[in-house]
Amino acid sequence: MAALGTESAFEVAARARALEASGRSVIHLHLGEPDFDTPPHAVAAAKDALDAGLTHYGPFAGLPELRAAVAEDALHHKGVTTRPEDVFITVGGKGVMVYAILALIDPGDEVILPDPTFPIYASLTRTCGGTPVPIPLRMEDGFALDPERVAAAITPRTKMLILNSPANPTGGVMERAAVERLAELAIAHGLIVLSDEIYGRILYDGAEHVSIASLPGMTERTVILDGVSKAYAMTGWRLGTAVVPSWLSPHVGRLIINTISCVPAFVQLGALAALTGPQDGVEAMVAEFAARRRLVVDGLNAIPGIRCAEPQGAFYAFPEVTGTGLDGRTMADRLLEEAGVSTVAGTAFGASAEAFLRISYATSRDRLTEGLRRIAAFVDQLPGDAARA
């Protein structure tokens, strides 16, 4: 248990709720959860399933029709050809992380991952006795993983490479040439790739999502993590999807049997309707996120002492704040306590991000505008010249 970490956004949420319970006003900019409603046709499909009595155990790997739809979606949106038999339905995207890392990482194995990145990757690696090997990302590079830094970090003990593009917490997106180079490295060194593509539909300015599994020789060495949480505003439905190499399928199946038995059938049918039904809701949501991104990036860059790069995907801004005279952890704590704005310190996502905050713009423009106003007012009252540098 000592090796098992946590996810700081949920801890920040608890603190923010406690402040609100005491009568304080809090602008929530911490949690990665779209504020849109689940598509109505998905809700209706789940209701119909409940009315039809689909409240019993189902197949451990998932309903056949949903597995087939996920395979079709992988071909249509990612260019990845897979069999429905190699698709698994899990409880949330974290389920895919758990099964991939449990199945593949032995004590002493090394796992290369970006820094900053989603903290559960490293937490699960340590819990399995593995060693996370973080590769620092740079704002000047758009927070994209540098393949040559990855190459320099590979040792005989390296077993897995974890990718997340578009990325949490930075909004960075890897370009095709970089993904192709990483595929070359994975093949040359016999690495397995865990590719977290949960934000793959949320892109801006013509950015391209390139699934490493679509490249030659990579389908058989890549686990694709995806789901309906982000693109379809279905976070509370807790449904993730895994596309795995055929040789790994029996092992993932046994892990599912030993942990969750199966995902509820009515939840799966809601996800099936989301994947196969009208997609205009996804397009409208991404367009709104683009407008919010513009508001947040411009607003942050107008505050003395704060610099914010332009995210190319997901719905996070990752500003560098040390020009205010504060590091990210101190600023996040003080913004919550003094200004009533909840954010997440960059160090929640990796040791290299002590100068940063993560701000989620998955909330309304009115709330974002008020949050930016409060942040600007907080920075303006900081002592000394640093805040105005």
C-alpha cells in the first residue's frame, strides 16, 4: 500500500467542497470532467435496457455488439485494424491501466513515461514492483515527448513505454514524425506501449491524433486505452475500452474475471448508442472547448508573471506561474484558500512540473471568466515586483 499513490484532483475536490460547505464561493477549475450532458440517445438506450431487464451478469469481456463497435471505431478514428475478440470493456479507463500494467510489469522492470503526466501510471508501476522512468517535457516543445530523450533512457530492463496524446495535464499532442520514431524504438528494443487515447477526439487547430498502434508492426505490441468518458461526457458511467494484442487477450480476460466480473449491460448499451449514434454532440462540445481554450489562454497570458502555452488537445491549460514569485504548489494552495479558485499543482503530475498549475476549462465561460478575474486579483496583491515582471 505504501507504493500506491493517489490522484490529487480528487483531493482538491474534497477541499473545495469543504470550503463551499462553510459558505465560501469556489470556482472549480480542477477536475477533468466535461460539464455537458450525456447524449440523450445514450441515456435512452440505457433506460431501455433497464426496462428490458438487463440487470444481470453479462459476458466478462463485454457485450459482443459493443466490442464490435469499438473495433469499428478503432478502424474509423485511429486507422487500427483489430478483432472484436481483442477488445475488452472495463470499468473506466483506469481499468485498462490496471490490467496492462499488472499483466506485463514484473519487479525490476522499467516503464518510461512522460513527466508531467497522469499520476496513476507511475503509481501502478511502483505497486507492481516496477520502476517509473520519467522523461521531462518542455513547454517550449509544446509538452510533446522527445523521442531522442526516450531513446537515451532505454536500458535492458525497459519493458513498457506509456504515451498519452492528447495529454493530461498539458494538452500537448505528439506529431506524426515523433510517434513514428517512438514506434521504431519500441520495435528495436522489444517494448510494449500503453497508449492512452482517451482525449483523441478533442483536438484544435487541425491537430492530428496519431495512434501508435496504426503504424507498421505496432498493433501486436500496443495496448490502446480509450472510452466514452471525455468525448461523450459520460465520466460517471465508468466505461473504458481496451484494444490489446491477441497474445495478451487471455491474460486480460483472466484479470477481468478476477476483479470486476463484467461491466453492467445497461451501461454498455448506453456506450454503444453513444459510439454508433449521432456524433454532432461531440463536435459541438469540441467547438465550445475551443472557445473556452481561447478565453483561458488569453486570460492567463494577460496576468503578469504567468505564461501559458497553447494546448492542442484535451481541455487543460498548463500555465507556468513562477513569474509571480510562487511555485505551483504554493499558488494552488493559496488560490483555493484566499481566492476561492481550485486548481491542481503541477507536481501532482510529476516532479518536473513544480513551476506549473493545471487548469481545466471543462466548465462554463462565465465561471472561467470569474476564475480568471480572481486569479488576476490574487496575483495583483502579491508583494514585491515579481508579480509584475
